[in-house]
Amino acid sequence: MDEEGRPVIDPEAGKKTPAQGAATVVFAAASPLLDGIGGVYLKDCEVSVVDGEDRPLTADSIPAEVHPDSIDPEAARRLWELTEQMLAR
């Protein structure tokens, strides 16, 4: 929101209209381009690129690329095991 209470629409900075924000979810659910593909991150109606650069989250910059840690199979295994341990209590 700007100083006058109006929404700021700036898709390049991650600030989108509701329709723009929903477009990737609809793409994920309905696009034949993704048939048989799973386990990917999507951004702006495309498969996200992997980018290991750390970026701060600010009002003017919303990092939305896929960090390599988020697709690390060993990290996923550890998270799964920890989740199982916590649910078993």
C-alpha cells in the first residue's frame, strides 16, 4: 500500500494483483505442459530457476527463486525423519 492506502502493483518486485498472484496456481493445476512432472517449484507460470544467491526480503524486493537448499535430497530426508519423530510423540 502506498501512503494514500492504494495497493502497489509491481510484478517485477513480487507485488501482484490477485489475478496475477493466482495465475501460477491455476497453471500448476491445469496446464498440460506439466503433465507427468512433479516436485518442481513454479514462478510466474514457469518452472523456477535455481538460484543460490541470498537476497534480503524487503518491501521493494521479494525473493522468489528456488534456493538449492530447498531441493536438496539429503535435507528432504532429514526433514522427513524429523517430521516422523515429532508426529510419533
